[in-house]
Amino acid sequence: MNRTFSLVLCTALIVGLAPSPALARGSNESFRLDGQLVLNSYEAMVEQHLVGVLNGLKALAATEEAMSGNWNRLKPPLKQFSRSVTTNAAIWFARPDGSYFTVEKGLTNQNIKDRDYFSELMQGRDVNGVLVVSRSTGKRVTVIATPIVKGGKVTGVLGASISATKLAKLVDDEINPPDDVIFYALDTHGLTALHKETSLIFQFPSDIGDQSLKSAVQKMLSEPKGTVHYTFRGMDRVVVFKRSNITGWVFALGITHTL
């Protein structure tokens, strides 16, 4: 991955990417195309991890242990599964009333029935990439979850709460991009789901930047893919973006220049 990233990035740099807004918006077709190749790899890496976790949960949801609804029976396979998740996700089981158990703490004193994603699960639908602050840990997490269905009825939920900062670090460690390269992802509401600079995770970029960034975010949320140009913290940024069909997130990758 690092080698592919470096080769494609060098190609984009060689074509002469400049901080000129006109060039960034119009004539630098090579960067747009090469950048999309790198972006596709970045997106695939994140989605491979998220989908892998979801598939593991779905397999567990079909077991007798999950169908039993008995935490003492379900905890051992969930604990074993948690060891296989490289982002050290919190693995949990929720009852239809919203009360839930975690592998680490057992039965918690919290309830997730009022979470928007919980109603989706109780209607028999998976969730993948929902951003919340965990009630049991207080951490910024991405929720992956699937319903347990028995006799055509949802009898519980299995889920994983993946640390947003650990997921971002996983990507950064794998790609290891140069300092002037940025990567991030926005959820469907424009909230930052991933960012190379982890302090920006769970912030709305449209609230902390100038009008050029607000306009860029608006375009990114309204179009399936493309290129945007904006300034942030005194830096000129050229970014390619693409919306994921799996999570609905908008993945973005770009290069910064000093104004």
C-alpha cells in the first residue's frame, strides 16, 4: 500500500500541482485522476475493516448462543471475536428494550433505545458507520451492528463500537502519507468521521473554516464524487472526494500548499 501510494502521489506532484485556485479547479486533470486512484485504495482499506467487523457480527448473530439471548452463553464467542478486531472495538449485545452488555463490563447501566440507529436495527436492518459518543466509555466511536433474528422477529442486537481515533491511526500507519497530504471522511451530516489530525474527528468542518470550506463541504455532501478547492488554517487545499456506497461517508484526500 505504501509503495502504491507513493508512486501515484509522485505522479500527481510531477505534473506541477500549484496553489493557484484556477489551476486547482480546472486544469489539473492528472491530479484529479491520480488522486482518485489513491482515494479508492484509502476508501477500500477503511471499508474492508468495517465490513469485516460487520460480517463477523452477522456470523455470530446466526449462532445458537446469540439466538438464546443468554449473556453467559454469548459472552465467550463475543470475547473471542473482540480479540480479532485490530482497532480494539468494544463488542456488545443489546436487548430489545435497549439495555446492553459489553464484553469488558458485562451489563451496563446505560440504554441505547433512544439512539436513531437502534430503531433501524429493530426493524431488521444492519447499521454501518454511525458516529456517536459511547455512553459506556465516553469515546468517539463508529457503530457497526446487526440484528439477531429468531422466528422472523428481532430478539436482540450485536454491535461493535470502533474507536474513531484508532481507525484513523490504522489508515495513517498503513498509508504513511507525506506531511502535505491530508485524508479524512465525513458522515452524511458533514461530521468528521476520520481525519489524519485526530483532534478534528467529530467536528463539523463547516463550523471551523471560512466560506471556501463551507462551500466545499456543501459540494462534497451533495455530489457523488469530484474535486474541491478551499483554504484552511492559512493553507491552500486541493481535495478529491468520493461518496461510499457502503457507509454513506464522503472520503477525501488532498494536498496542501502554503498561501
